[in-house]
Amino acid sequence: MSKPIEITLIGKPGCHLCETALQVVNQVIDDFVLAKPGNSVVLQEVNILKDEDLARKYGEEIPVVLVNGKQHSYWTVEAPRLLAKLQSLS
């Protein structure tokens, strides 16, 4: 089994865009794992209000999605684009 792909969702409580992004990310993860058995994805949610460095870096861009530590998207998550990224890493 390969190393899990790490997705980080940076957002904050009460952010409707963040809630929508979480739904899209979870659906993409489910679709990916179903289509690519043996691959796994770890999702970490980070509250930007609890990290000053992240707030300075991404404060105007949340929600932000990182894939394996690299910025993939901000403001909105396009499911086909995220799925293609995960597939390219498997």
C-alpha cells in the first residue's frame, strides 16, 4: 500500500464557503478511494483563527486546500480538478 495522500483544508467556523469546500473534498475523497482501492487519503481540517502564520498567509483566501503540503485551491474547490490531482499522485 502506498503512502496516504494528505489533504489539508484551512478554514474557520461559520464560513459557508468552508462548509461547502469540506463537502466537496469529502465526496472527492470517497470517489477516489472507491475508484482506486489500496490508496488512502488523510484529511486534516485547520482552523485559521488558531494559527497566526496561516492567517497572515491565507486570511483572504479561505477556504484553502493543500495537497501534500502544496496549495491546490482557494475560495472554491472544483471536484474534477481535485480528483485529477489525487489520481495523478496514485
